[in-house]
Amino acid sequence: MAKKDKKPVVGFYGLTGCAGCLLSFIFNENEIVSLLGMVDLAAFPFIKGKQGDKEFDIIFLEGVVCSNDDLDMLKKLRAKTKILVSLGACASTGCIPAYRNFIDEAKYLPLMYEKVHRIKDKDPKPIDAYVHVDFTIPGCPPNREEVKSFIKQLILGKTPRLYNDPVCVECKLNGNHCLLDEGKICLGPITRGGCDSVCTNGRFECWGCRGPCPDANYEAFIALIKDKGHNSRTLKERMQSFAGLKLPDELQIEDAPDYVG
Amino acid sequence: MTNFTLSKVDLNAFIKSLSKNFDVYAPVKDHVVDGGSVRFKVVSDAKVICLSENAYYPLKELFFRKKEVLFKYSEKGLEVPVKKVKSKAILGIRRCDLHSLANQDRIYMREVPDPYYIAEREKTLLIGYHCKKAEEYCFCGSIDLQGNADIMLYELPGNKFLVEVHSDNALRLVESLKKIFKKTDIVIDAESRKIEGSNRLQKKDVHSFYDNPGWQEGIDKCLSCAACNFHCPSCYCFNIHDEANVHNMKEGERIRTWAGCQLKSFTRVAGEHIFRDTRKDRFRHRIYHQLQYFKERYGTTLCSGCGRCIRFCPTKIDFIDILNRM
Ligand code: SF4
Ligand code: SF4
């Protein structure tokens, strides 16, 4: 066992988000005691009463930057840690909140908290739009196994590696029947795997929450979906839902539909 | 060897008697969990068996496991798990899958004897099924098919199978079930061993096509999803990684999983170099390994002509058609 003073000082923090990504650490309920034993946990909203204010070795940060408060906090945290890990889809791609970038302001303003005007301070962006991010753990929410394995690798002195293969790989290993062949729009081939294909295991198509697979062949994929009788607008809207600002520029829709009412 | 007949009505009795000593696997079609695809599953009743479609996923996963714990490590040393495997009897294996299984046996039983594979594979009883008509993407007639079953079933008129017996064990088994296996003089001639419409691949020698512009059409449609690898009954590549035990990080398991050559990660080596980085290199490599490299080394194609890599490719890239036009 590593000596007590050698344990990495770890903090979990959230910007604007739902806290679900922070929970993906806690969801390792059978291993959490051992995981906590490996680190010096200095900050974690659900676990620590008082959040530490020291220097960190690793900070896991969830949530999207969409206010000046978020940005201030992000910059402070970056300055306090050696390693910054973007945890989950909001921090990594902008995810659903980033949809605001594609909507006409007049359409969403009435939906905002009337008294908390600072919320409209900033267009929602992933954290790497502002600071350097050392590692990314994608997903909405991240796979708890991946969070666990990430920590184990760091403790073992390995460089944690992002899963680069498409979702289809785990989907096939899990023995599923391909939903594309059933005519559904499954984003598996263009989406980064590592989720153990949790959606398609339940026969629900992949919506791309882990962001684009680096080797995605968009042209072929879009042609395939059109061939199945879907229009490319529907497809792009779906691709944009979770991949947010990480979708290649030419595939972004600038005028997202009016979901108000 | 003597041939026999088996009435389809007696298939159930045959399965019941096999079940005493074997886990009996056969192709089963399920709409609820498998989206209407056919899978090899343990059966106890002939009613559920579907011989009219080839299985969605190949047989190899029963031997070359998708995930295999090779050993456990700790400060005390290594511990290789002892596999306790019930013998399998697999019914309804098509000629193409027998060919692929023979190739897997070559790699994992003879070239590099693999105890994990051998434990699953030895004592397995293979009961083949001669399908009559090729499915849309099949091309087994263009392949010099190898591989044998212990028992081979051919369709006969009158709701019967002709039963060819190819091993001593199988003969003992068949002769012990005199009530359902009846001796016969019927033999299968060369013509009836052929499968209708399966001779699609005309350009079998792909040597000279390496730089042919014809590949581009396939490459442009390829999503690099590796479905072709995972549906292939022949592909035998794997990855290995260590998984430390979270409760004691000095212990853990070394794990082997299936790998696919269509993925960039497949050829990532130390220093982050990826030596088949382009889709083109990866796409072409699969076809060349299947039709040329393996043959140069072992005298038979790795490919069995089952057509799964086309049928279950999301964009249905028909590389047979592409080759024929080169
Ligand atoms: S269901 Fe989706 S993730 Fe699974 S193989 Fe098909 S396209 Fe890929
Ligand atoms: S299944 Fe088709 S699209 Fe997927 S990697 Fe293979 S050839 Fe490419």
C-alpha cells in the first residue's frame, strides 16, 4: 500500500449541471470504500461537509460553463490542480445545455428564471473551451466502471486511456441485434464507446451521449440513414443533442427547432 | 460408413437423448430479445429450432470466448483458472461454419495450442446441416470448403434427414439409438452436395488487385464499426489487458477479449503509433487476410463464404461484387 502522505489529493466539483456525473463515482457502491482508501478526498459535495481549499492532484469536474460564476470557478479550480478531468457529457461536449447555442434567444428567454438574470450570462460551452483539460471521461452520465478504472490506472501510475472505438464494438460483444437493421436511427457507429452499450443492450438506440467517435465516417453514416427513409435534419438534430459543440462545424444546425410550448 | 435416415418427428427424441450427456445447442429464432435474428442457444425441444436461416452470430463464441480470464495474479504468483466445461453437442451447423471452425481449430488447437479454447472445444459433438439454398450474400460455392462434422444431416423428401456419420463416437451414438436412426442405402452424390446459387465470387485470386481503384467504393461506405469482424465465424484476433482488483491493487486478472482489425485501436502500438491508420488500409487488410494471406500460409482461405460480413454490415458493403468488377 502506498504511504498515507503519498495518496493523491482528489476533489470532485460541479459547474452548472445535474450532479448525475458526480454520482457515477458513488454508484461504485461495492468498491467505494476501497476507492476512497486510495485517495485523499478533499472535496466532494455529497460526501464532504466542508469542501477543501488546498492544492489538488486531481480534480474531476462536471457541468457546463454557462455563467460568469461557472467561469470564475473553472479558472480557480484549474489553477489549483495538477490534473483536470472533465467528467461527463456537459463538461466534455456541452451536451443538452449547449442546445441553447443553436436556438434563437427570443425563444428561450421566457423560460429562464425571472429573478436570476445572470443565468443568461454566457452561451453554454464545455470546459475545454476555456481551460486546458488533461483527461476526459465522457457520457451522460459516465459509466461508473470507467470512472473506477480511471482512478485505478492513475494510482498504478499508468496513463488512463480514452476508449476510442465506436459503441458498435461493445454492442456486438454484448450480442445485440443491430437496431440500424431494424430501421432505427442508432448513432452507435459515430459515437465513442466505453459505455458497455448500455442503451442498445436494452434495445434503445444510441443517442450519442459520449460524443463523436474520432474515426467517425459521417458522410457514409448520413447517407445510410437517409437511405432508410429518415431526413438528414432529424438525424442532425439527434446528433447534436448530446455531441453538442463537438460535432464537426459543417454538421451543426444553426436554427434548432422551437421546443417552447 | 453406413448412412442412416432420421425422421424430423424423431428430432425431439434425438435431442432428449443427447441432453443426457451434452448441452445441446441449435439455431433458435427469437423476436423479443434478438430482434428476430437466429442464435445458437441451448435447446431442450426441437420445436424451437430454426434451420432455414443462418445464425446471426457465429459459433466461435462457444469456444473462443468473447472474454476469457487467462489467469489471476497476486503477490503469491499466477493462478490459471481450471475450466469445468460440460460437453457440447451443436446441431444445425452449416458447411460454411464448419469450414471456419476448422480454421479456428487450426489456430487454437494446433498452431498455438490454447488450453482455454481446447477445454471448450474437445469432446464437442458437431452435427452439421446441409442448407439447400444460398441466402442473398452467400458465396460458399466459390470457396474450397474444409472441415467436417461428426454427423451431417441432408434434407430428404418426406420430412426426413439423410444422416452421414463421420466419426467413431458418432457411429456408436447413432447405433445406440436404433429406434430413430434407420440404416439406408441412400447416398449423397456430388451434385446434391452443392448449394444452389452460392458461386458468386468469380475473382478468387486477389493478388493483383491491391492498388485497384475499385476498393474506394467500399472504403467510402465503411463506418469502421467492426461488425464484419464480430459476425465473422473465422476472425480469431484478440486483445489482452490487465484488470487490477480495486480492493487490493497488487492482485488482478489478465483478460483476453475479441478484437477487430477494422478499428484503429487494433494496430496501436507502443509510442501511440497506429500502423493501419487509414480506413483504406484496414478495409483492404481484412479482405486480403481472409482470401490471400491465410491461404498462403495454411493452404485454405480463412473466409468461408457465409456472407455475414456483408449481410450484417450496416451499409451492406458487398466486397464480392467489388472484387468481381476489378
Ligand atoms: S445497434 Fe447501434 S450500437 Fe449496436 S451495432 Fe447497431 S448501430 Fe452499432
Ligand atoms: S461491418 Fe461494414 S461498415 Fe462496419 S467495419 Fe465492416 S465493412 Fe466497415
